[in-house]
Amino acid sequence: MKCPWEMTINRLMDDELPDQLREGAEVHLKECPLCRETLADFMILREWIKKTPVPEPRLSGEGAFLKLSSSARLPIGFLQKLRAELEEWIARPVVAFRMAVTVALMVALLLASQPDLPANLTQALHDKVRTFSERSEALFQSLHLFSGQR
Amino acid sequence: MDEERLLDRCRQGDGYAWHQLVRSYWGFCYRLAYHLLRSREDAEDAAQDALLQVYRSLSSFRGESSFRTWLYRIVINCCRAKMRRSSPLTQVANEEGNGEQELVEQPDLDRMEKADALNWALNQLSEELRTVFILREVEGLTYSEISQTLGIPIGTVESRLHRARKTLRDLLKRIF
Ligand SMILES: [Zn+2]
């Protein structure tokens, strides 16, 4: 079954009806279950398509620019190209992950060298350093003994 | 930098301005292409083609329409070319005015994610119907803007949109 107002329902939901026709369409909608169902269905489609996820492109804006600049031989400067390549390189997940790990390690090292660390942590670090120096000392002495024996 | 100035500098061959332009519109081109083609790889290719075409023909763009409308047209044309390359047989059928749709096997919609079901249904629409539907529902263009972008009368926009909605509703109603 088809209602002659069907097309008008589209215009109503798209806000394309002039005011004088809008009122009539709204009155009809109240009286016609067929058009109400059509409107509800079309609105569901609208919600669905808006919620459809769009996967991120593998290429960033920088990458797209690089591709374009090479295929179109764009007149860009050396520094600009370098910057674009660097940004594209950094945008890669593997590189970003490695950089994050490096930064975390550097922060940890910096923290460890702070003088106002909690006592137990400082102690632990001192112990490590002492063990290391004692071992070096022992090694040095054994080397010395060895050369002395000769 | 405003759009007008950016475009002027691009026309003068300023590399930095092109850098700005591509960075600003890459996402826009890709998203539109993705909605029309429903495949990330194809959308990336089409968006790249579109930007290359912008580069080649920006000097001929004289601002009769807005830059965005012009860009819409270019992206849509690149997507059409992509579709034609990937499924030449379907296109031949369309060009011959063979309105009969090939019988497609209905997948098990109940077991599909909503997004996948919608993807499948959108792929059942002809390119003409899908384009109008996406321009209205995703891009939020008015009937008159769609009519200008595609160069078709407003009445055609309305009827294509209605057909697209009805077809999608019929295909998906079971899982509404
Ligand atoms: Zn009705």
C-alpha cells in the first residue's frame, strides 16, 4: 500500500517544506499510520548512517601531500619536504610506540638521578652502584695481582 | 589563511600553500570517498586522484560555485571512475538502461553487525542513488546544493533520495 503523501514525508524530514505546506503535512502525519511508519523507518536509516564508523586512512594528510608532491612534481622546498617526511614517519604507529618507550626510559633515568628520591629507592640505587664499583674494584685488583705475579 | 587567499597562492604555484590545502582537505576527500565506495583502500585511491585533479585543474576553477561544491564534484567523479574500473559489467548494464536489478543473495542480517548490514545494503544501491543519499544524510546538503553539485534538477534529487531510502528500508527492515 502506498500513501500519496510519501514524497512529502521526505521533504518534511529534510526540512525542505515551506511553512504553509509544513502544517498540512504534520496534520496528515498525525492521521496516517503508514506515513508515520515511513518517517520512523527513514529516521532509523539516518541515525544508522551517521553512526557508521569510518576507518582512519592509512595515509595521513602529510603522506597524502608527499604522494601528491611526487606525482605532480610540486615546487616545494627541501626543508618543507623534510618536515613533511618526518611528520609522516612519526605518524606511523611503530615509530610512535618506539618513541614513547624511549621518552619513558629517559624520564625514568632523569627521575632516578634526582637527589630527593624516597630513601628506600635511593638506597637501592646506591646498593646497585656500590655492587658495581666493588665488582670493578675486585676485577681491577685481580688484574693487578695477575700482572704483579708476572 | 582564508580559503580565497590559499587558493590564490596555490594557483601561483606556492608549495607551502599546497601543503596547507592538501592537509586541510585530505580528510574531507577521504571520508566522502569512503562513504561512496565503502572500502578504505578504494577511498584512499579516489581521494588521492581527486587531489591530483584539483592540482591539475585549479587554474580553471573561477569560483562560479564554492570551492567545496567543486571539490565534491571532483571527489564524486573520481569515485565513479573507481567504481567503473572495479566493476565494468555493472556499469554496462546501467548504461543500457537495464533497470532490472540482478537478484542478490541476502546475507544473514541477524548475525551481522549493524554497520556491516548497512554497508551491504548501501552496496546494493546504484551509484546514482547512493550518491544522493550520502550527500543528504552524511554531508547534510540541501536539495538545492545536491542539485548544483550533481547538475541534476531538484525533482530528480527528491525522487532519487526517496528511492534510495525505500530500497534501504526494504532491505534492512527486518533488523530495524
Ligand atoms: Zn500518509
